[in-house]
Amino acid sequence: MPPAHVLVTGAAGRIGRAATELLMNRGIRVTALTLQNDPPIRADRVLVGDATDPDAVTEALEGVDAVVHLAAIPHRDAGKPYDVYRTNVTSTFNVLSQAGEHGIRRAVIASSINAFGVPMNHHEVAPAYFPIDEQIPADIDDWYSLSKQSDELTAQMVARRWGVDVAALRFPIVESAAALLRISERAELDPATRMREGWSYLDLRDAAEVIYRSLVAEWTGAVVVGLSAADTLVTRPTAELVREYAPGVEVHGQLAGREPLIDTSRARDILGFTPKYSVHDERPDERPDERFDA
Ligand SMILES: NC(=O)c1ccc[n+]([C@@H]2O[C@H](COP(=O)([O-])OP(=O)(O)OC[C@H]3O[C@@H](n4cnc5c(N)ncnc54)[C@H](O)[C@@H]3O)[C@@H](O)[C@H]2O)c1
């Protein structure tokens, strides 16, 4: 059963706007909690407030039966280390613990591929193996990745303490189709820059869909879910990319064609989600109005 009324935090952001729109289009009431409402968010209730503020979250949770928590500073370098870490972990603790105390039974939070620490690591590191799965050893030396790892622990605590089911979605880079085209063109020219993420990505429309699936699918507990499009950012065969740009990284199993280097079996088996959109299906000349957004 879909929830009747969902709180979306960070609703003015990239993923927040896409998720809010999709939920509204599917007939779910949305309360949006946002630091800014410009341009205005289309939601049933818009509250301008801070997700780290206990009173703002209490007000936002009124009448709500599920939570999608996306508010965060979304990059290591988008703020001072203290501000990035504090905002991310405090907002997640505040939203999830209050959801638990309000008797809310389902929550979705934005974790990140960075929860395992390698992509934003300042040192010369590589994943322990490919495909990257949810058990891959972490190698964290930055505050953003640490915040996402901490958020996943908060999700476990809240599931145990209050019986809230929490899906922590490990998003890879998520962008509009137009922005992904540009990122893909750059990755094609210099594949080494995207090796640590296994050249993964996810279209914004698929990100909104997996949030919806997480709200309606049948699962329980605290689950961490790896995500990716069904191919990589570059057009070369995946095995060739690994041989050339990650020769020391152990590969589990056979790599066929342009298959992704993220293990997405949990997303499929637990959430019933398979990605629909590929950046390689996009035609820049057919999307003139979106070509330079984001
Ligand atoms: N887009 C990606 O590539 C990507 C990848 C992995 C994980 N994520 C995660 O997904 C979530 C959404 O990311 P996004 O790409 O939409 O980022 P975004 O920056 O577009 O959106 C985040 C929103 O959160 C808001 N926000 C920040 N601090 C807040 C606070 N204290 N209270 C209320 N709102 C606050 C911001 O104002 C912004 O509107 C984040 O948790 C991010 O870490 C994003």
C-alpha cells in the first residue's frame, strides 16, 4: 500500500524536486521541508525550515505516515568539514528519531556511493573489488563519506529502537539527462576520473522512481541498497575499462558488455526496482531546452 502522506526533506534540491513531483503525480500527499522555496515547490504543504531543527521537524511530521529524507550538504567540498558532517548526521538523526517517536513505520534516506569512502578519498585508493556491493570494505578519509556511513548506522538504530523500516539508498551521481550527457562526454575523454565509482550514474527520473519503490515495496528492517543505471557513463566495454584503468582491482565474476560495476541485485530483489534510463539513449539535439540546465 502506498503511504497517504509523505514528508520530503530537501524538497527544493535536484532529487527532492523530482521525488516530490513523482509522488504528487501518483496521488500521494506531500509535505515539503525546505531551506528555500524559490522557485516555489509544488506540494500540498511547504514548510520553510531547517531539518536539523527539532521544532521544524516536529511540525513537518504532523499527519505524515512516511518520510523521504534528502536534505543534506551533498559534497565534501560544498561546505566546511564541520558544517557538512553536522548538517548531514544531525538532520538524519533528527528526522529518523522523531519519525520513530511519532510511530511512522517507513522511511527512505539518501545515502551515497560515497558511504564506502573511496570516491572522495584524498589518497590514491581504489575499490577493494568490482562490482561494488553493499558489503565492500570502507576506506573513508573525508567528512561527507563519513556522514553517509553514520547515516546508515542511524537507520539501523532507528529500525531496532522504534521498528521503522529504513531504506538507505546509495545513490551514485544523480543528475538530469542533460547534465549526465555532459558528464558522460567528459568521462569518455578521461575515463580515469570516474574509475573509483565504477563509472556509475543514475538518471534523476530513475532516482525518483526508486524512492517511490522504496515506499511501496514489501520489505522490513534497515536496508542499504546500491544503485546504478544499467550501463556505465562510457561506451567502452566494462571489462576493457577495468583492465586499462583499474588493473589492480579484483573482479568478481564475468563482466559482460557495458554492464555496470555496481551490484544492483538488492534494488531489484528487495525494492523491485530496475533502472529505465540510459544516458546513451539521450540525443542532445532533441533536447535543446534542457541541454544547458543543471
Ligand atoms: N545528486 C547526487 O549525485 C547524489 C549522489 C549521492 C547522494 N546524494 C544525496 O541525495 C540527497 C539529495 O541530493 P541532491 O543532489 O538533490 O542535492 P541538492 O543540493 O540539490 O539538494 C539538497 C537540498 O537539501 C537542502 N538542505 C541542506 N541542508 C538542509 C537543512 N539543514 N535543512 C533543510 N534542507 C537542507 C538544500 O537547500 C537543498 O535544497 C543528499 O542527501 C545527497 O547527499 C546525491
